[in-house]
Amino acid sequence: MEKLSKELQTYAIVGLVFKYLKESPSYGYKLIKDIEKESGGLVQVEEGYLYPLLDKMRKQGLLNSSWESTSGNQKRKVYSLSNAGINKYHALVSDFEKVKGWMK
């Protein structure tokens, strides 16, 4: 199975991060697995890309984060969309629908 171009993967990852965090708070590893499953393996998410992206989105005020303890007594950072992130998600969906219409 051929992967998507690097450029399209980048946009897909950002869009899917917004989608999943709009549905419910999540953590990095789960986001990686959810994105890879959703894309049928067409999008490969590197930890070295996702974690800096999540941090950048948090610094931009699009995400909230908090620490959560796991059953194994370890800590993981959980992310959720802020109000600004929800607004950005809706703007991205609107923009995508416009572009999708142009591509037909």
C-alpha cells in the first residue's frame, strides 16, 4: 500500500488530531494509533513529529494539557481542545470543504 505524500500526511495528521481531540481528550500514543488506524496505514505518524506538534498547538492556545496517572502508576500527558482549538477545528473543516469542492 502506497503512503500519502509527505505534504498531505502533514495536513492529515493536523486535521485528525483536531478531530480526535474534539471527540474526547487523548494522549500522544493513542493519537498515533488512532490516526494510523483511521488512515488504513496511509499516514505514518512519527513520535518525533507528533509530540512537538502537540506542544506547538498547546503554546498557540489550541490545546489544554494535564497529567494523568496510568494503572501502572506512570504519568502521561493528556490533551484536549481549548475553546480556541474548537473554533480552529470548525474553520479547518470549512476550509477543507471549500478545497474539496475545487478538486472535483
